[in-house]
Amino acid sequence: MRLNKNQLDNINKKDISEHNRCFDFLANTISQNGQNVNTLIKKLQDFQVAIPSWALGAGGTRFGRFKFQGEPSNLEQKIEDIGILHTLTQTAGAISLHIPWDVPKDYNAIKDLANSYDIVFDAVNSNTFQDQKKGKESYKFGSLSNTSKVIREQAVEHNIEVIKIGDKLGSKSLTVWLADGANFPGQSNFQTALQHTQDSLKDIYKTLPEDWKLFIEYKPYEPNFYSTVIQDWGTSFMLANECGAKAYSLVDLGHHLPNTNIEQIVSILMLKGKLGGFHFNDSKYGDDDLTVGSVKPYALFLIFNALVYGMENNPQNPYPAWMIDASHNIKDPLEDLIQSLEAIQEAYAKALLVDQKLLTEAQQNHDVVKCQEIIQDAYRTDVRPLLEKARLNRGGAVNPIKTYRSLKIRENLIKERGADSVASGL
């Protein structure tokens, strides 16, 4: 299914008058505060978030998975779904593949299809948290950290193969997330496991093309609950430094213990030039993988405030790779992703409204009340008209969810693919 401009224009006409009224009011307010509205809109237009190939079907839990009809059953259909998202939102201009779930059969055809939707290939992701059909060895007791050299070598070779696949598609980075760890005290030696992981990552790093990056993700627990080898940002940062200049930490919003100050983490990593990417989701208790901004929108805004500051003041840090990493087990996956993209853009727009110069002055004067007022004034601003203008400027929908439902996209996908289609990689 492919949307066309006329379809969007016909629906946009119904909302354009209200949009113009709201936008004119907001633009006037922002201009009076000394900010350039066109500059803000341009930044929103340029901000693109990668959609992972595993996010287009219904997600699952440790106890079960409930299918959603009309799921994409192959990589081509997944790209088509992202094409729908990008057409509507104009901010989903990249796809992140998970290997071996989504290995292209015809690389040129896949690249042509993605290009037809104005979609590029973001980081490729390896998978050593599951045993693979063709794998001779099991990762039951770890992959890159395993006590067995043979198993570690198999995991390293898989990552090298993922790099080769990504290179054919034009990707420029590899993301490594390890499930390695232990469930019981005494099960493994902490130092040995970390040393094996470091050595394995160095072996992978050596094979990176010159213009590639290695992203090292971390997570405090799950599937191992006593210990995880790469359990926090400090360990990821240390491993990235050990690997070299092309290795970076990757922060996943859900991969933290409750109440962790994530905005402080990204600030430190950007100061040190080591924040490679950020994965968006939301959580109440842990790695819940909920719709972005659905539970803690203010926390997301505070993180973006730190990210915006870093992007403007830390030239030593590369532009981060953005990706949604959520699990929508009861929602229409495409509607969930639209909501997530909207929440990300909202948080970004509000962070752009923070008067950093005024905030710095208040901080230097220890005016704590003013600091809070400056931050919260930006957060309380309804920035949705800015997002709508950014989408319209790029040819998108004023209201993506409304347009999605008006065009009966899910119903049409079910007609095309059937009610029993199942997405891979879930």
C-alpha cells in the first residue's frame, strides 16, 4: 500500500483552517520571546527517527504474544509500512534492521524500494540473545562473554556478518546489545566475563569499515536477573574507550533502574564525545517498552533538554542515531509508532524553546526558582502547531492518526496481507 499526496491533501483541507489559527498564535508568541520560528520548524523537519524492522508487528511479553492482523510478513512489507509512517509523519526516514530476522534476499531491490519511500538504512543490529537455526553453538550461557572460546568466536563472526550485510545496504553503524549475564550467585566470574566481552568487542571493532561506528548498548537486568555483563552506562563507556574512537555508548530510555537520572547520563556521554545513539520508549517499572511519552512525558522532555544542549555545545560528539525501540502488544503497531514519533517531536520542540542563555545566567546566579520556571515554561507550551507546520512543509499529514484512520489503512493492509500474516522477529 502506498499513499499519495492527493489523499493527504483532501484530509488536510478539513484541518488547515484550525491549524493556521493555532499556528499563527503560537508563532507570534514564540517570536515575541525572541526566537526564530522558521529555524525551529526547519530543525523539526530535519529530525528523523529510525524505525526498527521488528516494530511493525504486534509485540510480545515473556508470557505470550497476541497477533495483530495485517502484519508485514517480509522485509519488503516492513519497508512499505515504514513508508506509510514516513508519508504521514515525515519524521520516520530510516529503518534499522535486526539480523538474522531481516536479511535481504535481493539487496539492490531492497535499496530501491527504501529509496522510493525516501528511507535510508540506519544502524544494523546483531542478535546473540537467541540461538540461531544455523548456529552450531548455543548462547544459553552467554555469547561474547562465554567461557567457551568457540562460542565467543561464533558470536564475533555473527557480528562481522551483520556488518557486511549493513555495508551492502549503506548502513554506517552496528549496534551490539548483549543478554549475557547470570541468574545466580557464583554462576560466573564477573571479571572473566567482562574481559571476554571486551576482547570480543575489540575483535568486532577491528573489522569495522573506516566510516562506521560501533554502538555498545547496556541494560541493568533481563533476561539475567543476578548480573548483566554490560549493566550500565559506565561499563558501556569503558568498553567503548577500550575499543577505540569509532566506538560509542548507546542509551536506551528503558534500560535503566527506576528513577535513574538519564538526562545526566546523556550529558556526561556527550561531554566526553561518546554518545552514539538513543533508543526511545517509555516505562513505569523497568524495560516496559511502552509508547514513547505515554507514562513520563516530562522525563522525556528533560532528556531532550540535555540532548539539545549537547548537540549545540559538544562538537566533539557525533550527531546521535535516533531509533524507537518499543513493544506494542495491544495497539495497532503503526498507530503506536505514530504516537511515539509525535511524542518525540513534541519533546524535541519543547527543548528547543528553552532559553539556554537565560537558563545559564539563572544557574550561575543560583536562582533555583527561575531555573525551574524557564524549564517548565517551555514544557507547558503546546507545540503541536509547530509539528503540524513541519509536517505540512514536507508534504505530510496535519493529523497523522486521524488520516491513518480516515484512509482505513489497517483495513486495507488486512485485505492485502490477510488476517493471519505474522511479522518476523517477534
